[in-house]
Amino acid sequence: MLTHFDAKGDAHMVDVSDKEITARVAVAESHIRMKRETFEIITEGRAKKGDVMGVARLAGIMAAKETSRLIPLCHPLPISKVTVDLEPDADLPGLRITATVKTTGQTGVEMEALTAASLAALTVYDMAKAVDKGMEIGGTRVVLKDGGKSGRYEAP
């Protein structure tokens, strides 16, 4: 059942007021694939715009905090922790991104984790597009969700 639609089929914000307040965590991942030359520019710190991974990390953190302003039916949440890790992967070549978001509340933080991972990847693209317009963002998904009534989910 799609919870963001009422009996008439109209979109609405889900009422979470009766849900239990619990500790919740979500982890999402994404990656950005690029030319080997672009990978080397980023990992060697030679990008003209500066520290690509550092700026992308901050962008992801900021994005998690703004998720309810970006996704129309997403609840604003008191986020207690956000981490965004960018790991170089020479086999892609590119960067693997992992975002972890925690809260204590009445609804989960999957959307915040997905937003953080996505915006970190988009920021890498923005900072390196001058040398590689063909970069590809993909693999964005929730890999872990825990807390709340539905319990724990781990991607296979």
C-alpha cells in the first residue's frame, strides 16, 4: 500500500503522530564513475575548484538536513548525526559514496540518507564537469534501515 495517498488517491503527508519515538538509522550508497584522468585529478587533489571530496562531503551533510524542503511529503526531522564518506575506487574508476543518517523520532531517515548520497555525487559532478562531462552517477540505494515498527532492513 502506498502511504502517501489518501482514500481518494490524493497525495498527502503521512500522519506519524501515533508512531512510537525510536532510535532510527539509515545508510545509503551511490557512486560516480569517471575517466581515469578525472579520477587521478580528484584523488591527487589537482582539481581547479579545490578539494572535491571534502566539498562533496559537506554538500551531502547539508543536503540531509534540507531533505524535507526538497521532497514534498517528507517530514522535517531532528537529525542527530550525518556522515558522508567518499572512497576512491580505481576499478570504477570513480568514487563510492556512503551516507549514514541517525535520528530519534517517529519516522525513518532513509530519504535523508539517499539525499545525502545523491547530492554528494552531484557535487563531484559539478566540481569536475569541466574535465569530464561524461561522468555517470548510479547505484543509489538504501543499504540499511533500522528502527521503527518495520524493524531492520539490509539490502541483499
